Amino acid sequence: MDEKDFIQSAKKGNLDAFNSLVLTYQDRVYNLAYYALSDAQAAENTTQKAFISAFHKIRQVRGRPFQVWLLRIVVNLCYEELRRCLNPLPSMVRIAVTLVDIQQLDYVEAAEVKKF
């Protein structure tokens, strides 16, 4: 079976087919989560949440590569986790971190945004 066959079978509820997809992508998912979160435990939790979410939403895979769809789930979960870590910070620090680390502005651009 190729990936498309596993996806089609997983859409029908075949857990073994979905597990084959997990085995194929588990390292990539974990690595993305680890590099985004810089924490092994958070990356493990995010990896688990991503695959659970993917299993429940597998019918939404249409017309785009499975890997892209799956990694988008991981990125969204990482953003959620990062937002949770930022909540305890003072608002000005939270804004600065968000502008630089999430919005990818350089420090000069972030400083300009904060002036407004």
C-alpha cells in the first residue's frame, strides 16, 4: 500500500492504516514540535495531540499532501502552546516576544510597532 491507500483506509476508520502514517511521520512531527517549543516534554505532548487530532480530522485531507496537512496541525498546536507560555508575562513583554518570535519581525521593526 502507498500513502494514498493508507489515507483512504484511515478515512474509513482503519486504525492500522493510520498507524502506518504515524510511523512514517512521527519523527518529523516531533522534530518540528521540539524545534518550535524547545522542550522535549512539550514536544512529546504536542506530537501526541497532533496525531489524535489528525485521526479525528483525517476526512479533511483533500487535494493537498498529507505531510503538509499534518505539519500544519503541528504548527497550530505549537502556537497554542506558545500562547499558553506567554500568558503569564507582562503585556509589553508578551507583545515583544510575539512580534519577534511569532510574527518574525526583526528587533527594529518590533520596536517601531511597539511605539504606536
